[in-house]
Amino acid sequence: MSLSSLLETFEQLAPMLAGGFVTTLQVTVSSLIIAMVLGILVCLMHISHKRVLRGIAKFYIWIIRGTPMLVQAFYIYFAVPQLIQLSTGSSFRIDVFTASLITLSLNAGAYLSEIFRGSIESVDKGQMEASRSLGVSYATSMRKIILPQAVRICLPSLVNQCIITLKDSTILYAIGLGEIMYQAKIYVGRTMESFATYTWVAICFLLITSVLMLISRTVEKRMHA
């Protein structure tokens, strides 16, 4: 295929990719914000001294890490509404975007919690003990002493998980989310231009992830300066 053919395909495909990119960006950013909060909560539960909280956190992480995200998406979009309908006897549905948002948030939240936990546990335990011996509360010690150091440690892994979540969003075309891959599949179905279409999809993701990695390196350098 010639360069002119690739460019011609891009001109026709660009509006669809732009629409898909907006949806991809919306669901990825929204899910990461939720996942950050969820990840911190689950992390604190996991390192808690209360056995019940630790058990809940471990069970959640076990379920998410032990099942494919595609299965999770189908379960949330198809199985959960049916369960609610059978339990309540009333009609209940989850729209595609909400199901996708829940799936990505739960999935990323589990992995982020482990990233946060590993970073917190890598901070010298003597710092927490010294802080507590001076009469500083556990919450204050965690917020002002441990977490700032843990953030520096986990930043590369954090950005990596953001990139993984962005790429994982393509899986959600299977339940009908109108993201980049979904739009590409529609275009291929109309034109049969598989090579050019998926080439441009790959280029789009390479550009996005490259920008994220560049931002990550810049932030890392400034934090360690």
C-alpha cells in the first residue's frame, strides 16, 4: 500500500478516530481518578491491623487479578443487571459508558492498590516508629511523612498503570463502547481497509503513550532534582 493511500484513508478515518479518541480519553481519565481513590482505600485496608479489612482488600484484589478484564466487562454489563432484575423484579440496565467506567475503575484500582502498598512498605519503617514515638498520630505520620516518599517511589509504576489502563480501554469495544477501536471496526466493516485503518490506530496509541512517558520522565526529573 502506498503512502498516498494511507493518507487518503486517514483523511476519511480521522473524524471517526477523533470521536473515538474523545470517548477513550473520557473513560480513561474518569476511571483513573476513581481508581486512584479506590486504590488508596484498598491499600490502607490491606495494610490495616484489622483482619476483616485486610480480608476484604485481599479478596477484591484476588477477584480482579484472577479474571480477565473482558470477563469483568461482560459481567458488569450483562450479568449484574440481570441479577438485579431477578432479585427486584424490576427492569434495570447499565449504559455502556457506565459499565466501561466501572470495569476500568475496578480493574485499575486493584493494581494501583498493590503499587501503593509496595511503595509504602518500601519506606523505612523506622521513620513511622520515630514519628509515633514523638506523639504524632498514625494518620498524620502516614500523610506527612510516609506518603510523600511513597509517591516518589511509585511514580514510574503509576504512569505505567495509566498507560495500561488507556490501552485496556480498547477491550471495551466488545460491549459497544464507542472508543477508538470501535470506530476503527466500523470503518473496516464499511471499506475493508484493515491494514491502513489499524496502522493509524496503532500510530494514535503510540503518540498518546509517548506523550505520557515524556511527561512521566519530566515529572520524575523535577521530583528528584
